[in-house]
Amino acid sequence: MQRLYDRLSPAYDVTAWIFRTVGARRLQNRVVDLLDLQPENTVVDLGCGTGINLRVLAAAVSDHGHIVGVDLSAGMLEQARVTVRRYR
């Protein structure tokens, strides 16, 4: 699985736009709202993939909170790092 996701990681987010067109962003926001996160909370995103949830989670915990992304695939984690750098 690691090798598969390592190979898929550079193009993985390209397919995400399909899900956004059917309301995935709204569902993502709803799930984060249900977590009832507070400023200064720490969140662990297990299976964070390319980091698609990191931005929404970071907004929920403010600049004082922490987000930890964990993934089995080094390729996915590298894409997550790119995502984080892009939104800083």
C-alpha cells in the first residue's frame, strides 16, 4: 500500500475536485464543526494523505493550536508538506 500511495501522491489531489463538485467541502467543514475544536487544541489527522484537511483543521484551532499529520506513505506526507507551505 505504501508504494501504491507513494506513486499516486503527486496526482492524488487532482481527483479531489470531482468530490468538491458533489459537496465534499461542505461535508469536510461539517465534520470539523462536529469536532468542536477550540483554539490551542492539538489535532492528530491519522491518514492525512496529501493534507487536504489540514487547512480547515488549522483554522479551527487558530495559530495557537497544533495539527499533526500522520500517514503511512512518505509520498503523501511530502505532498502534505507542500500543502502546508502553500497556505502559510
